[in-house]
Amino acid sequence: MKIRYLKLPDAHSPGSYSWYPLLQVCMRYPRNGRVFHALVDSGAIDCIFPESLGRLLGIDVTSGKPKTYYGIGKQAAPGFMHTVDLQVTGLDQWITLEVGFISADINPLLGQNGFFEKYQIIFERFRHQFEVNTRENALMRGRKGR
């Protein structure tokens, strides 16, 4: 499935824009669900979401397994790990993965652990698009030579 990058205003340079690989997903825990856009981030180790999203899903965020995340400049952000279900809009498959929730006001991030393990992601920044394939479809295409 091919998806266009979203063009958003650059908060640091008024009048400028930047392109982002944002993917619409649905997260549920256990039955409460929310649809939102998340940044597909090949540089993120884990999938990380704002604590506020966890609370909307009914998660007692601080009851999770503690984990500290480090960003640019090695600043620490304490978080808590929880198991949730996630579905990429437009695909039938639901996946179960461990994600972190932090108290910072961040854009949701889809990272290596859990997300990139289950999907093939092909970035084509020069075309302002990226592709998301289920692991199964990617393997089948590879066997066919396409």
C-alpha cells in the first residue's frame, strides 16, 4: 500500500513546509480504540506514544514496566511499557506489540521493535511517498521476483 508523505508547516521556519511519513493507524486496549496518525520512524528503537493517548485508551500508564528513553542530546524521558493491538488503516491485519508511553507531548512514533518487525517499509522521499506491506505479502512478492 503506497501512502503520500504529508506536507506540514515547519514550526521553526514560518512560511516553510516539511514532508513527513505519517501513517494512519488504530490502537486498541483491550477494547477501547483510537485512530490517529503516527510518524514512521526507522531511527526509533521502540514505538513511543504520549501518555495522554494511553489514558484515552483506559491504560493505567504508570502501572507498566518502566523504561527510560533517550532522544537527541541524550535527554532522558521516563516511560512505561504496555502491550496493545495496532492496525494500519487499509490493512486487515491487527498486530500485538509492546509500546512505550511517555509524559512528553510528542508525535506518536512507530519504531523498529514491533512495527518494523511486522511490516516492510519502503521510503521514497524523492517521490514524497512510502510503502507499507505486511510481512507475508513482502515475502510472497520476493519469491515471485517482484
